[in-house]
Amino acid sequence: MSNDITKSNVGHTIFKTTGVRHKYPLIDLVKKQVTCVVVYQENTYMTVIVDVKNDTVSIQGNVDELGGLAMSKDDYIDMFKHQAKLFVDNNVSDPDKYFDELIRNQTSN
């Protein structure tokens, strides 16, 4: 009889929303600028304006007081820069509509 013990690689992850949201209230495709905000309990904690054309970022506010509820400031800025470029490169003025369409196309294939 063998005494070999096999470790299981099976597990699960539970995702729970923190209530921290990010929004894109203004996308100016002509100026190639995207305004991004981090919101928690209807309060805006950080506003980031990404100028894709000039490769600059303007930041107002901070997410530090959100502690473990939010990503780091640098992570938000990195995400916003990538999203802004995606929106400008793909002429996206309505992110919700854009992502809904992506999901619809994925589920219909």
C-alpha cells in the first residue's frame, strides 16, 4: 500500500465588492483627454485627467484614506492611462455602451 499523499489544487475565491467605483464622466475625443474619477459612497476621492495626445496626467485628490478598500494611487493612474488610450484609439465616447457591446459579442460567439 502506498502512503503517497496528493495535494489538491482545487479551491475557490469569493469576490465581494468594496463599494469603491471608478467612472469616466468626460471623454473628449477631439482633445484626446479622458476624465476619470474614483468614487466611494457618492464622494469623489480622486480625479485624474489623462491627456493621451500629450502623454500627461493631472491628478486631484487621493485614495489613501480609503485604505484597503481601494487600489493604490499608482495602480489607478496606470489603469486610467490604459483605459484612456483604449477609449481614444477606438473612438469610445460611452464606455458603458462599449463594454456592454464587448460582452454581448463574447456571449453570442
